[in-house]
Amino acid sequence: MEFALGFPCMNLYPPSLQPWEAAATSEDMVAIAHRAEAVGFSYLAVSDHIVMSSEMREAMGARWCEGVAAIAFLAGATRSIRVYNSVLVLPYRDPLILAKQISTLELMSGGRVILGVGIGHLEREFEVLGVPRSRRGAITDEYLEAIDTLWTRDEPAFSGRFAAFDGIVFEPRPSRPVPVWVGGNSPAALARAARHGDGWVPWQITPEQLPSALEALRRQPGYGQRGRPFDVVMPMTIVQREEGTQRVLGETVIPDGRDAWLAAAEANQRGGATVTSASIGHTRSVEEYLEKLEIFGREVIAAYR
């Protein structure tokens, strides 16, 4: 089991918001990244939205830092920890530009970037960005194929409904394969993870539901042909909200303290997860948060080493 830290401050999502995050400085964020790296976290994760609809502001919060810029900042502030988006809304990005951003970050970080992608869900966000929401799954599949072509061909050429290019060269290309982690729980998301992914990032399922979901994923075409390990990234926090509307379905459960952390990690491991995305509980200040990271590293991460 490895551990990722859902990085604070980058978004102000009400169910997990801590009182100090809105006023956190760049220096605070660098200190958090350094501490997470020092205590043994393997990954730093950042979520992604471009805009938030006015009617969703109270439920979702207005601050959502741009995903690629955020992980580039974190990679630049650290030396060994890996960075990814959980998850980047792929239909919003031009695949050539995103492929160049990620391959550049792969070069400059020494291979510490993972491309985490999903199809998105907020209707107003799609409308404002001019992306057809009804085609977001097809766009995502095609963009993943286009990005792979750019990263692996000497003279990449691609012809699709949503992306097309030829007569070009593309460098820097990744010096090693960039892992792709695919988010989402739908049958289409499972098929996408099996076909295009090196990992799966489920959302709003419990550790008890994970084994049956993994069985369904492993039955998907393409899963058995992979030549690399496949990661399963499960959260500790259980957010009980309806996707899309954010209607509250139950209390958000954030494990807090050694016993609760260990129980959540063990449940994820039993279910088949290889990575636990950790939440360390609410804190009153950045100083208290840094102290709690130390405790998590000593009491939880060290136990799995």
C-alpha cells in the first residue's frame, strides 16, 4: 500500500474544508509539500474544475485551481514525490496542448507525473467552455488515443471526430511511459480504465464494494494485454453527496487519528486498492496540519513499510 495526499488549499470544497486553507500562502503550500514528501507520502493529488456555476457555489466552493498548473507547482517544490490530478477533466483540454504540458512536466520533474483523467459532469462548466457534454465520453476516449500517438510516434498522425493532426513532429516525448489513471465508476469508465489506463480512481464507492467493481474491470477487453502494473486508488474520506447536484445523502466521514487511519487503509487494502488517498482530519492551522502529517507518517505510512 502506498499513500497519496489530497493536497489542501487548491480547492475549497465545503465537506472537507479547513478554516485556514483560504488564507494559506504559497510558502504554506511549499511547506506542506515538503512535509508530505519527508514523512513518506508517495503522491500529491489535486482536483480540477475550470469554472463553477453560480448555483453550485455554496455546495462546491468557488476556488478550484487549474490542475496542470497546480501539479507543476508541486513538482517544482519537491524532489521525489509524484504528482497527479484526481482527476483532470480531459474533454476541456486540447489534446496536443495537454500532451505537451504533461511531457514537459515529465522531463522537468524527472518522470514524477501521472496523468489522471475523467470525463467531468457539471453541465454549466461544459456550456461555458463550449464542449458538448453529451459527447464527453467519446471525446475522452479519442483524446487519450491522440495523446498516446503524440507520445509514442516519431511523426505522429491522427484523424478523428474531435482531434486531427499530421505532418508534425512532437518533442519532448516522455522518456518513459507516463501512467494514466482513469477516474469514474460507470461501466464506460471501467472499460476506459481497462483499455487506456494504468490505474483506476473510483469515486464514492466503499471498500466493501471495491472487489466486485474490480472483478467487472478485469473482465473488460484490453485489461489482460497490459504489460505494466495496474494501480487502484481509493480515498479514505467517504463523501455522501449526489454527483452533479451535490445533494447531501449522508454525513461526510473523514477518518481522524491513528486507529481510524489504519482501519481505513486496511479496509482499502482488503478491497484491492494499491494506493490510499489520505485525509488526516480537520485542523485549526497550517502548523497543526504539518504536525498531523508527521503523525500520519509515523503511525500509518511507516506501518506499511
